[in-house]
Amino acid sequence: MEKYHVEGMTCAACQNHVEKAVKSVEGVDNVSVSLLTNMMEVDGTAKQEDIIKAVENAGYHAYQNGKKEEKVEDDLVDTETPKLFKRLVWSVIFLLVLMYFSMGHNMLGLPLPWFLNGNVMGLGITQLLLSSIILFINRNYFVSAFKAMSHKSTNMDVLVAMGSGISYIWSLVILYKMSYLISMGNDIISVYHNELYFESAAMIPSLITIGKTLESFSKGKTTDALKSLMKLSAKSANVEVNGVEQSVDIKDVKVGDIFVVKSGEEIPVDGVIIDGECSVDESALSGESLPVDKKINDKVNTATINLNGYIRAKATAVGEDTTLAKIIKLMSDASLSKAPIARIADIVASYFVPGVLIVALIVLVAWLISGASLSLSLTRAVTVLVISCPCALGLATPVAIMVGSGKGARNGILFKTSESLENVGKIDIMALDKTGTLTEGKMRVVEYQGNDDLFKYVYAIENNNNHPLAKAIVEYSKENNIELKDVSDYQDLIGKGASGIVDGHLVKIGNDKYINNSDVSVANVYRMQGLTSIFVSVDEEVIGVIGIGDEIKSDAIESINALKKMGITPVMITGDNEITAKAIGDKLGIERIYAQVLPEDKERIVRELQREGKVAMVGDGINDGPSLVRSDVGIAIGAGTDVAIDSADIVLMNSKLSDLCGMIRLSRKTLKNIYENLFWAFMYNALLIPMAAGLYKGINLNPMWGAGAMSLSSVTVVLNALRLNLVDIYNSKHDHKIRRHKKEEVKEMKEVVKIDGMMCSHCEANVKKALEAIDGIDEALVSHEKGEAEISLSKVVDDEVIKNAIEEKDYTFKEIIK
């Protein structure tokens, strides 16, 4: 995947044209162009020079950064706004002078220089000179339009250039007409007042430049979240070199280096604490305002602040591998990817400018046929050209996506693609892995029954064991300052428990099958609470029982209730036994539970759920990878494994379940904002193009008003997107179910079965008949040449059933690709 800067794009039509040009290059698999950041991402084996040449041939300019470290930072440097502002200032200065000479003396009675007083021809020449200067200042519109048309394409600049150019050329012709009339001794006052449009020719590009400057400034605001993250990158680090602390450039820090962070300093790179303790402000990355206490073996991340304390840490990730760099890359990639809804605007944009040119021509001809003067007919046509706005269409989706993903990142919610930001708000079912997702993922002592000596014995025994249940007992004992006794004759009986001699007594710890005379009723009570029972006996006499469980996350119940309120069905998937799973499900308010699920079965369950609607899968473990990929939207808990995070579409950095609800609210608000933007963009053109054509009785727009309206349309779309920054994604006040007029089509289930032994069409027919006889397989497309059968399923079919059907026909089953 390679990124390119693209210069010269001005509207959605340009974006569409660049994409088409690059897609036609041999070796290009996929291309995505962002009008918002003027970036292009290309996937495939095509050569860099071929891609750049295709862009150049299309009338634009493309290039790549020369230095590896210049990536996202350079992509977001705003070089356009300063240029536009400079053009704007000079345009306005000369435009004010032009308006003084063209309208000031007529409308306001302002005085004229003595040599122009009553000199109509001189006023016309003055207007010609001033408008020529303004058109030269804004020559980029004409250059861009000429390039586009020379490459047989169109863009917004074609509309601007034609509108302004026609007004200018028409006025130039009238100026010659005026000189001719003077030479013939005729009066030219009425011609000067009614047919000269130099001010319109100059006003059109000037107003467009005003709009473009405002638009460029507003677009810069949409990337503020990304820019603020980049500013967090440290410039230097205090590294120990041969035992001596030295300040080095951040680029020189390597994995394995020992760095020092004092109170009040920024943590320069990702690392693990090897010495000391501190309190860290992680709000820049997670959005969490409360500081987090860190001790030895805890991870620390770049862009976070050591509020107090002194630590020495070993660098585990530097440069582009740090958490901050990955967040920045994810946000940048999300801005380049396209949401499905953006295709609407792309399709319209490809036909928009040619369509407007045709409409303008029809308006010109229609008014001429109706008997209107050439001057009036041209005015109507020119106004149609300059009032039409493909920019608003092109910006409607990307600006909302950029602001929405930035808002998510500030709250620890990372959307990898714009598609995931759009789709997660449409889900019907939320499938949640239990351990580490709904629960803390760490076993703790929850309840116990017994005398005061209970933990004195169990601490001594379990301190020798690395089992999660043993660790829970050890941690509880340490927290409660239990004295650690010596143990002898220690034995670890796998699957049963452990034993040893403590203070001369035989101590046994384990389940009810291992400990004689265990109170099974207590075990059942704990099991109904979702706890594991650990019995303790001393000299064969049971002295107590300990209930150990994985605590439910503090925000789990509230989050599950919020999901239900939003019309989303929560489903729990766990490897626990049914009694324990049901106990936890009852606490959480989850009715649908899949218990005793093996890791390889999670993906199958997700496929089953997809028959009912769109499914999001939330997980944190290695075994969640396949199910995260299979789901419509995969969501990884940030504290989970790299496999889960890499497989997911969305990452929750804070591992908070409340972020699930915030993520859905943000998605729905962003999608609503996109619909608003598209509605405005379509309705603006639908209402104002007929108005510009003169179809509304009593309303006469001239090209100047048309240019002003066009400029405001793009600015309105961007400002509307910026409203997303005001959304409170944790406020449940407006939660509601999505009204579905028609059930959306769910993902079609297809699998490819690899088969050996097929030699001819007769073999194909045998396999096809055998597969289609299986309940749940609707169709089987078999190829003996490929050695495979592509099957369409109406429900999940066990792999063993498919294998048996093939082997019964004396063919060899190899594998199923899902």
C-alpha cells in the first residue's frame, strides 16, 4: 500500500477522475483518493512512475515523500490556505476598486476622477483593466479548467472558468461595440449600463476564492484531532548510556534502551517499567481524565505524562511502532478509506459537471427561442454554471468521517476504516466474549466461609502454584497482610488440587471430588453465582471453602442495558459451563448465551447469528481472531492481544464496555451528519439551478449572487460536520432503536470445499448431487479443473457432514475455506 500527494483536485469530479485514471493502470488492485487531505492510496504491483504518469495524464500532479519519516505529518501540512488567503487579499483590493468605478458612482453617487467624469468609454476600459488583473490573480481556475478539458474531463473549475470567461469575453465584445457606436456618433449610455459585465467576470472568481479560503480553513479544523496527536510526539529522551543518563534525539532511541522519566516529564517511547513507581496521565491517548498508577512490569506509552514519581523503563516500541504512531496511522488510513455511502456522491459527481454544462446550454437556447436578448440568455446560462456546486457533494462524506474518527480517537475509540465507522451503528446483534470483555479477565477471591486460619494455610500452599485460581488466593493474602508460612512435601495434583505440610498439619486444597466430606450444597451456591469453589481441609477435616470468580466489569450491566435500549441484542459467548454462564448472564441481563464453546466454534456461532442480522463481535484473545474477521464489524478490546487487535475493524483502547455504547452513538451521529450533508448538497443544486435558470417567477439571479451561493454551500457542509465535535457520546438520553422499514440483507454464506480425485464432468455431477442433498446447502458449483466446489448455504452445516458426503462418493476431502 503506497501513499501519494495529489495536487490540482478541486471537487468530487476531480477525485473521481483521478481514481478512474489510476484504476486503469495495469497492476493496480485498489485506489482510494481523499479530496479532504489531497491524498491517494494505491494497492497493487504497479510501478510508481506508471501511477504518477496516469495522474499527470489526467491533468493533475502526484508525488511521494522522499523521506521515510515524513508521512502523516506532511500529509496534513496546510499549504493551501496561506496561498488562497494571499489571492483573496489581492482579489478583494482590486475588486473594491472595480466596484467603485462600475457601481459606486451610479448607485451611491460617489465622485469620479475628472478624466473619467462623463467618460463612459474610459470607464469601460478601466473596468477591463481591473477585471483582467483580478482574473490573472485567480488564473489557477482557468489553468485547471484548460488542463481538465484538454484531457477530456470536467471539474468545478470548468464551471467557474466558463462562467467568468463568458462574462469577460461578452463584455469585451460590448466594449468594441461601444467604440463602434461612438465612431458612428451614437449614444452608448444604455449599452454601458445594461450589457457590460466586467464586474461579474471579476466577482465570480473572487467570491469563489473567498469560499475556497473559508472551506480550506474549515477543512483544516476537521483534522485538528489528528494534528493534536502528532504534536504529542516527544522530541528527545533521557537514555542511560554506559550507566550515564544522556539526552538523545527521539530518533536515536532503540528497542531495549533504558530510559528515565522524572516527575512532570513526558514518556518518550513505549516501554516497561523496570524500576520505580509513578502516576501517569494517559488522557491524551485514552481520553480518561483520572491518572493511572504504574509500578514495576507495567507498560507505559509515549505521549503520556509522569505526574509524580521516578521510573526507569526498557523501550519496547519506538518510532512508527509506538502506540501513538499506530493511532495516528489508523486515523490517517480511515480518512483515505471510503464509506459505502460515499459511493452515492461518487456516482453523481462523475456525471455532475457534464450535466450542468448541458443544462446551461439548454437554458441559453431556451431563452433565445423564447425571444429574450442574447445578453439576458447568456446571463441565465452563466448563472447556472457558477451556482452549481460539486464541491459540497465531494466533501459531504469525508469531512464527517474525519471529524467522527477524530472524536472517537480522543475518547480511545479507534476506527480502522470509514466503513467500520458507518456500519457499527447499523448492527443488530452484539456478540461478546466473556473473559476479558464482560469480565476483568483476572480471577479474584469473591467470597469465603471458614475460620481465621483459613488463608494462613491456603497462602502457604498456593504460593507454590502458578494456576490462575492459586494466583487469586495469593494476591488476596498479600492484600490482607496474611503471614506466609513454610510448606513441606508440596504436591500439585493436576485437575484436582494441591497439598502440603504447614505447621505440622496436612493441608489439602481442591475441588469437592478431591476433598472428602465437602459440602456440595455450598459449591452449588457458589456455582450459581458464577464462582469456582475451592475447599480446604486440615488433617482431613474441612475448615472452609473459597469462592473465586472473574469479576464483572463495573460498567458492564449499564452498558448491556444501553445496548438493549438502542435495539441491539447482546449475546454472550463463553467456554464456561452452562450453570456458571447463566449465572453471569443473569447478572448482566443477557438472555442469549452460548456456553462451553470451544475456541474454534466461535466463528461458527457468528455465522449463525449473521442469518438474523448484522453482527458485531467483541473479543480480546487469540482465539477471537477468526470470529472478529467473520463478523460484519470486529471490535477488539485494547488490553487484548495483538492478534485480536490486528483482526478487528475497531479498537477500544480503554477496554471499557461503556465505549461500546459511545462507539455506536458516534457512528449513528456521524451517519446522520453525512445524510444531512448529502441532503444539503443535493437540495442546494436541485433548488438553485432552476432559480439560476430563471424558472422562479419574480426571482432574477445574476452570476455574482450565484458565485456567492456556490461558495457558501461547501462551507456549510464543512461547518455542519464540525458539529460532531459537540456530541456527548456517553449521554444515553437520546438512545433509541433504529427504525428499519425493511430488513437489511445479511451477509451471504459461501464456502469453498477443496476436493481431490475429480477427473471429469461426470465427477463434478456426482459431487454436486452429493453436496446439494445436504440440508442447508442451496447450491454447489463444482469444478474438477480447480479441484473445488463453491457452496452457498442457507444455514451453518457441520464440516464433518460435508466431508462424509464427499468421501462416500470416493473422492478425497482436503479442507474448507470459509
